[in-house]
Amino acid sequence: MPNQLGVSIRVSLIANYHPKYFYFVRVVISNPSPKYIFTTISSSSPTHVIFITNHIIIFTKITASSSSPTQVSLSLKIWSPPPLSLKTKPHIVWFLVLGVLNFSSNQFSGILRSSIWSLNGLTSLDVSDNLLEGEIPKEIEGLYNLREIKLRKNQFTGPVPDEIGACALLRSVDLSENSFSGSLPTTLQKLSLCDYLNFRNNLFTGEITEWIGELGRLQTVDLSMNMFSGAVPDAIGNIQSLRILNISDNGFSGSLPASMIKCENVQILDASRNSLTGFIPTWDW
């Protein structure tokens, strides 16, 4: 008859563990004879079992809470012929959530699964140049560590959700060459660290209002090949770091604001194929 060994392990995480990271309880079971090894696992958290040669490694994921300690119970029952050794002392292993996802320049299709939008450790998401479709979900607000997002050259549709404003660390946003539509959300003004905005070749409509003047670090703004209308906002003059401004192939009207002369670092300005009138601002280069 095989030996039977049962063990219960309880681990408590204290409240000051960082809530954006995952922690794991690791239990290692080693047995020189892999025959007749069976495990029954009862856990209060998602659990994964890995079989490696004569070892069984059991990982139980714990999501830390910033408001109260987190407890996890892991009960094991192992049946095996002797000899059997069990390391009952749990090891807390700290894992940083995935930081960079780059699936660019492939032929991926379908929608981005909801699990991607829950990877709150992501700093870079690049799925450009694929065949992906669907909308950007409101869950993008969970990507609060994101520094850059590149969805260029896909088949995405729908509006840019207001929740993108929660990604306050974003420095680069490239949604060009898709079929996004609707007006740009004013919550974009919360991206105060952003230096690159590219919405080229979509179906965006509406006006660009004074919110854009809040993005004082912008160096590149490309709004070309959309259906924007109305006047170019006077607040554009607040972006003195601006180097490239492309608003071509839209329905902008009226005159270019005189405040644009304050954008002394502009190297490329393309306002072609609109309905602009009046005088052209004069820069003293």
C-alpha cells in the first residue's frame, strides 16, 4: 500500500504588500520514484501543478490587497510508495507582472482578449500591423502603468473610451490606420506626460477643443486623414515643445490661431486639404 501524507498550509500576506503584484506560495514535493504519485489539491486561490521529473511543484497565486491581509489555504494529499520527501515550508516567491507585450507585424486576427486589458503591470503594449478588430474596452483604465500603446494598422473600431485618461503615465499613443470613430475624449488632457499622439487615418469626427493645450510635452501630433471639423484651438500655442503637427485631410475651418507663433520648435506643419482661411502665422526662425 502506498504511503499517504496529508498537509495543510496557511499563509498570510501582510497589508503592505504591493497590490499590483502577484505573489505565489510554492510547495516542492520530491520523490525518487515517480510511480503512483497522485495529488489532491484543495485551495482557496487559483492553483497550478507542474510535474518536473521526480518533482511536483505546486503554485498557488495570491493577489495582495492594500486594505487587509490576504490568507490562502492549500491542502495536499499525496499517495506514493516510499521513499517520499515533502518540503512543507512554503516559500513566498515574488513575481512582477508582465511588463512588455509586443505582437507587432504578424497576422493575428480577432479581438484582444479581456485578460490583456487586466495586465496592470504592462508598460508597453504593441500589437501594430496585424488584423485585430474590436473596440478598446473601458478596462483600459486598469493599465495604469502603461507608457506606450501601439495599435497602429489594424481593424479596430469604435470610440476611444474616456477611461484612457486613467493611463496617466502614457508617453506615446499610436492608434493610426484603423477605423476608430467618434470624438476624441477630453480625458486625454490627463496624459500630461505624453509626447506622441498619432490618430492618423481613422474615422474620427468632432472638434479638437482646448483640452489639447494641457499636453504641454507633446512633440508630435498627427490628426491627418480623419473628419475633424471646427477651428484649430488657440490652446495649441501652449504646446511649445511641439515639433511636428499634421492636421491635413480634415475639415478644419477658420484661420490658424495667432498663438501658434509661440510653438517655436515646430519643424513640420502640414495643414493641407482643409477649409482654412485668413492669414498664415509668421514665425521668426
